[in-house]
Amino acid sequence: MAAGERRRTQHIEVFGRVQGVGFRPYVHRTATALGLDGWVCNVDGHVELTVSGRPDALRELVARLRDRPPPLAAVRRIDVTDAPGAPDRAGFTVVASQADPSAAPREIPPDAAVCDACLAELFDPDDRRYRYPFVNCTDCGPRATVIEDLPYDRERTTMRRFPLCPDCAAEYADPADRRFHAEPLACPVCGPRLAWADLTGEDALQAAVRAVRDGGIVAVKGLGGYQLVCDATDAGAVARLRRRKRRPAKPFAVMVADLAAVRRLARTGRTEEDVLGSPQRPVLLLPAQHRGGRLAPEVHPGTGRVGLFLPTTGLHHLLLRALARPLVVTSGNLADEPIATDDDAARRSLGAVADGFLTHDRPIRARYDDSVVQVSHGTARTLRRARGYAPAPLALPVAAPVPVVGAGAQLKHTFTLAEAGRAHLGPHTGDLADTATYDAFTTSYAELTRLTGVAPRVVAHDRHPGYLSTRWAGGQRRFERRIAVQHHHAHVAAVAAEHAVTGPFVGVAYDGLGYGDDGTLWGGEVLVADLAGYRRVGRFARAPLPGGEAAVRHPSRMALGYLHGLEPLGGPRPDPALVRRFTDRLDAREAAFVRAMVERGVNCPHASSAGRLFDAAASLLGLGDTVSYEGQAAVALESAAGRLRPGALPWRLARADGLWVYDPGPTLTALLEGVAAGVPVPRLAAAFHTAVAEVTAALVGRAVAEGAPPTVCLGGGCFQNPRLLAEVTGLLRARGTRVLTGRAVPVNDGGISYGQTAVAAAVLAGER
């Protein structure tokens, strides 16, 4: 030691995603390499260490922890204080974890896909984990799906049922081994085992392979729940899966072995391939193409995009290596139900779907479906936040003065727990109208509040009185206060909060339906807002929904609603002959019945909805009069437009009740005229998108001209449409406008709960 350099002792606390990510082993290696003495341990949800050594080495240690943490870690804060004395002995050790009830909110590490080092072992005949499906290390494997409590140690995970064999115990205790303190550590001797009927291990795997090869459907127990697997090139197998799962048209996700297989089936770029190969391994929506690869047409009907992803676990790799073909890998559930996690429940619910069950004896503690992502403008945007991403926290730009929960919406349900400046956006649950899904939500809420230590005192909820999430919020006596948040304000607030925007902005919220402040249904909204409040400055014209929810399932009803009952805004009505031409291809009795409903105002709630306008346009173009899943007609419309770039269809703005209102009458009339004139449907579909984009730019332009700031947040499910998002973004940026939309937070209803917590935090902070 140089003269004048005296040893110093410091106590260091590291907060963030620092448990379950190999952080203690990393600290051990780094401190040892720097010649430091001391110890490190997990304390409740963070990491603490006491270290003694040269001041420059201590500074270097802190810098490395902050700037170069392990790949799966996320360091949020490091607190350093001088400590008296020195460690009891020389060297550096990992000591037993400690509980601290007063600790800050705790982070739960998401699951991570099998790493390259473990994958090499999986296929190395000389390795003791050769062909072992549950291979993992400190850099990969199950985390959120096996954690029972924190601090994160094996005895507080579902792996406590599997005592380590001598070889694994030696790895676990060896600081030089990458499995040093790897809590899900396992091998064929001491770890979980596959099962198929009365077969186990490799025999079970081969039985599942034979079943898929012969055209069967196999229920596979994955990380966060069961998955249904079949041959994606076998049209008969895919058709059977659709029939049994009660999923007639919604596209299936396809798992392929590697990036070379992805390139044979879809167009990719560097960003797309980075997303596919990331530890999160989401399903990525890509433009389909066929370069030596093929899929059964039934895999993604009605859309030119296909959802592809790479193997998540060793088991997936083994299946793909044996079958050498793309596999449909979809959620293990029936339509609208939550993904099955319990073995007995899976056999009950999926017994009529699967031809066999490839299961194992490691329990799934928490339900996590596959995440879904798309890339637009070179940026990855999350559409469903689940395995690999949730429940990692997100920042809140305005800290919540008290703990808050955002109760979410009805469809694509999530909830969010927030405390101080952090928000834990829970995993995708589904449609709360399903009893099992509602139960899954309440179970997940109880688990995540316990694990994170966040105990909400305030609940933020949607204004819709019929949403089950709203009723849940109202029925919980534990909350001191309820804050109602308008649906579309939550959409745009989610975007603003993710991008740390707290001041005024223009919010554009396009979706299916949301409950408005005036008691009507909204869905095509332009707001001038901040996180705490908003005012409505523009909207789409209102039209009736004949039969209410029935109109959502039948786009032809929406088309008739627009044609017979569009809000009068001074524009010309469509030629009756063109309307008759459309209705003549429909069932005559149905068309007459719907018209009568509209004219008499019977069960016809009115909505200013962009999503329902897309449905109507799709029906007018013959792209779908009925749908089996939300957004199906809009997907068909976007797919039909392809890459064409025609001019826009006619449109007009009107002034009504102090708002700028888009009158779609001229746009829909142009669609009817185009169909009658034989204009190709793709050209009309593309021109419709361009018209809506121009309308959006015009509505925003009016708001900015009247004093709104030139920052625009785009939210709502319609902005999942990559063509619409690209056109709107391009037009607004050409006018010098800053344009923001969701990245980590879904723009659809899966992001509503995060937006609700951001609004509630701002409201509460403003009251102090």
C-alpha cells in the first residue's frame, strides 16, 4: 500500500433488481479482484456489503457496481457510508441473507431465457447436464415464476423441494463457478424431472416428440404456465388446435430454433433480431415472408404478420432440435381463460384439447404468459407485458406520496403497484369477465403486494361502473381513498409518464371504447392534458352501436350504424343506392332489423370511437362482417393495405359543442364509391389509413394553434397498428411536433393501470 493510503471501511447498500441476477457472486468476484475484504448479503429486497481496503479500490468497486452490473441486474441507487472498524477476517465472503421489514419496496427479477453457456452444456455429450431440460445458472432461468418470498434464496423458492446433490452443492459454494449462489440450480441427479403418463426423463421427452411429429397437440409445462404445442407446418394439427381451443381466427405464436429459421419466415432487421435474442425472449410480430420456410395458412389467417419467438428454456430447445420444424407454442388455456399453471387444473381444463401432457415436478408459483412485442421506427414496443419483463418496476415521473394501486381496465387486464417513484406493472391477465381470469387477478395482486412489500392505501380505477376492476376497487375496505381516472386520460398519461413528461401535452387516444365524462362512450379523443387532469378539445363523430356489445362482434352492424345513424355534422349523406349496394350483400332480415334499431334508438349506445370506425371500414370493404377476437377487423384492414401509399380518402372537420370533430361521412362515402367503381380493396384500405392520419394531424394542429404545447402522446389500442402509427408520426413530426408513444408500457388497455397510477400520484402530490 502506498504511503498515506490508509485502509478504509465502508457500508454499501445497492437497490434495484439486484436479487436473482447473480449480483452477490459478481460482488464477490469484483471485490476479490480488487483486493478488498468484507462480506455481501441479500437484505430483504436489496443487497448490502461491508468492505475494507484502499480508498481507490473502494471507489472502483462502487463504480463497477453502478456502471457494469451483471447482465440481468438493474441498479437504481447505491448508498455509501463510512463504517467503523474493519471486517472480522481477511478475504471476501457471501453471508446468510437477512430480512428487514423496514426495507424499501422490493424488486422481483423476471425470468430469463437459457443463456449461451447453459445451451452449450445442454448439447455437449460430455457434460453432466447433457440434454437436461432445466439447465440454468446465475445468468438465466426461472426467477419470478419460482420465488415464494424474499430475500432471494433457494429455501424461499419452489426449488426448496430439490436438495442439492454433492456436485451441485460444490458449484453453488464455489466463488469461481458461474453457478455460485444460483438458486434454481439443478441437474439430472437432484433436480426436476419430466413426465409423460408413466414415463419420465428422456423417455417422456421422446413420447412428446412422437406425438407432435404424428400431428398431435401436446400440453407442455413451461416457465410461467402450460403451453399448447403442435407442428406449425401441419394444417390439420393447427385446425384441430383452433377447434379444441375455441380460437377460430386469432393468430398463433410460432417458436423456431434460431435466427436463421426466423429469416426464412419473416423480414427482420438488427433491432428485431436483438429483441428476439434478448433474455426476455418475447413473441415478436414480424412481416411474414417465405424464403425456404413455410407455415400452415391457419397459423396467422387474415394478417400479413406472424408472431415468432426463440426458445425460452432447455426443454424448448430439445423439442425444436428433435422435431426440426417450426412449432405453434400458444397459451395453455381455452379462449379468454387464464393460462393454466397447476398440474391438476391443467388436466381438467386442457384434457379435451391436448393429446398428451409433458409436465414436470417443479411447481409454478406465479402465472406469466409470453410477452408480445413489435418494432416500429426502429424501436421495440411492448404490446403484452408478461414473462421476461414483468414485474420489473418502471419509473414514475411524479412520486406517489402514499402507496397506490392502479386497478386497470376490463380487457387485457393488468394492475400496477406504485410507491414513491416506482411502479410495478403486473403481468398480463386477460379479460376480467371470465371468472377464472378475475380469480387470477386477485391472486396475483395478493402475491405481488406481499413480495414487493407495497401496501396500497389509495386505489385508482376506471370511470366505467361496469368494469369488474372498478367494482373490485369499490369493494375493498382496505383503501383509504378511491380516485376515478377517465379511460383515455389514463391511456395518454401512461405514455407521458413513461417518457417522464409531467407538463402539458396533447394526448391522442384511439381505441375501441371507454367511458366518457359525459356518460357516452369515447374512443377517438384529442385531449390537452397533464398527469393530473385534462380537457377534451377534439373527437371523432358519434355513431350508434346497434345491439351494444353485439356491434363489437359484428362489424357489419357498425357499418350500418354509421350509414344510418352518424351524428349530423353538416356533411352530405351517402347516396342511398350505394348504401343499398352494401346492404344487399348482408342478410336482408338482419340489415332491416339493425336499421330499425338505429332509427328507433333501441339498444344503440353512441360512441366517438376510432376502433369502431376501423371496424365499419373493414366491413364496407368486405374484409369481415363478424369477428371472433378484439381488433380482428382492424387487423384485416391494416393487412389489406399492405405497403401501398395512395392519397387520402376525403375527410372533413366540423365544430360541435366547442370541439373539433372528425366527420367520417365523406370518408365512408368514398369507400362505398370506390367499391362500386371496382377500385382494388388494398388501395382503398391504404387510403383510409392515410385519411385517419391526416385527420389526426389536423386535430392536433388545431389544438396547437389554440395554445396547446407541441408535444403529442399517442395512446390506445389503435396505435398498435404499425401503419397508422407510422403515418401519424410522420405527419406530426413534419410539422415540428414531438411525438411519443409507448415502449415498455403497452399502448393498449394493458397500460391503463400504469396510467392510472401516474394520474393518482400526480393528483395526490398536487394536494400536498
